[in-house]
Amino acid sequence: MFPNPDAKPSPQVDELVHRLRHARSLFVLTGSGISSESGLPTFRGVGGLWRTHRVEELASPEGFARDPELVWTWYNERNAAHRKARPNAGHYALAQLEARSRDFTLATQNVDSLHLRAGSNNLLELHGSLRTARCTSCTQRRSLDSSGLPLDQIRHECGGLMRPDIVWFGEALPQDAWRRAADAAGRADVILVVGTSAVVYPAAALATHFAGGAYVAEINPEETAISDRVAYSWRARAAEALPALVAALET
Ligand code: OAD
């Protein structure tokens, strides 16, 4: 059931399984770490740079205003990588967890669509997705395929610029997704925080400030910004720990 030494059973895992088994409402927050075993890089992992550019420089309104072509080149590369990647056992385990839960909400900071492709339904994409681009002026959206947005089509017919349909540093989260995520965190009995360094707000606050009386557990091989505030830090990889949890719930 726990195939990897990283994901070995312990009294705390037993308690987490017990809590999950009896939870009326479950809220899960994920970050880029859950997709690392699908071959996608995390944000603050090794390098943390694209070519010579810091991610914060590219993923911001200022970066886009400075050099829209550079920003689109980066997103087009990421978009192509997302489409080539496959959901891993961690993504599928969350879809299975949803199927056996009465009230389940998954909020992700990822824009890679892997949760959607793994079959998660009640999914809130807090930072948007790379499935669409939208005009900075008239807000019209267009779908993106695996080739992304051709650089000669950044200028929209209305005169505005097409931008990735995602949230950048310094921008507000989509209101509806945020409200639903905050409500779900507030009513949850158990919150799982998976594969995020929990340094980017407001998403990280869902597992702390917005958590009602929930038992909060994180699944992450490394310490995070909220490790000292959660009930349990399971130092394991998502693609090992999450399927192990689902298997334990099924016995
Ligand atoms: P980070 O790169 O900050 O954190 C990734 C986390 O995943 C780290 O804590 C790793 O230890 C952990 N991790 C790595 N491999 C893992 C594995 N196999 N299983 C579980 N955990 C693993 O990425 P995020 O927290 O997602 O926002 O970053 C949050 C936001 O910052 C992103 O959504 C993005 C970024 O700037 C915007 O672009 C607005």
C-alpha cells in the first residue's frame, strides 16, 4: 500500500487517513510540485529562471508591457510542455478522492490543466489556465492549441494586446473562483496542501487564515512557509503519497 520509503506508514498517516475517512468536507490546494512528476518544472525549484529571466519578471503586467513577445515566447513554450505532459498518479488520486467524497473542492495554482485532464470536476483554477488568451482591451477570449499564440497575432483586431488568460503577480484572483475556494476552505474538516511552497498569496492563505477548524496536512518533500502551522507535514512526493492515501481509504 505504501510502495516507497518516502511514503511509509506512520501514526500521523494513520490519523490523516482516519480524518479523511470521516471528513464531511474536504478542501485541497495544489501547486506546481504536484506536476513535477509529470516532468514540469516547479517555480522556485532548481534554476527558477527561464533563459536569463526571473519568472516574476515575465509573469507580471510590467513584464508584459515591456516585452509582450518575450512573455508570449515563454508562455508558448510552457503551453507546449503542458500539452505534452501527462497527469501523474497524484493528479489521478485527487480525482479518485473527489469521486468518493461528499463535498470536495480542489483549488490549484497551476495553469497546466493536468487536474482537468485527470478528471477532477469541482476544480478552481485560481491562477487561470493556458487554454485561452484574452484581449487586454476588449477582454475577448480565444482558445489556444498546443502551438500557443503566434507572435504576429499578439495585436488583437480591436487594437488591444492578447495576453495569457492567467493571473500575474500583483493582480487579483478571479473573484468567483476565490470566493468559492475561501468558502470551501472555511467549511472543510480536512485540508490537504500538496506541492506548493505556500509563499504566494492569497492562495497560501486558504490553508491558514481561511481554514475554519480544519485538520490541515501538507504533502511536500521539503519544508514550506506554512510547515509550522499545519497539523502534519508529510515529507513525501505527491505521486506516491496521494495514491497511498486513496488505497488506504479503500481498505
Ligand atoms: P513553487 O516552485 O514555489 O513550489 C513548489 C513546491 O513543490 C516546493 O515546495 C517543492 O518542495 C514541492 N515539490 C517538488 N516536487 C514535489 C513532489 N513530487 N510532490 C510534492 N511536492 C513537490 O511553486 P508554487 O507553490 O506552485 O504563480 O508557486 C505558487 C505560484 O508562484 C505559482 O502558481 C505561480 C508562481 O509564481 C503565478 O504565476 C501567479
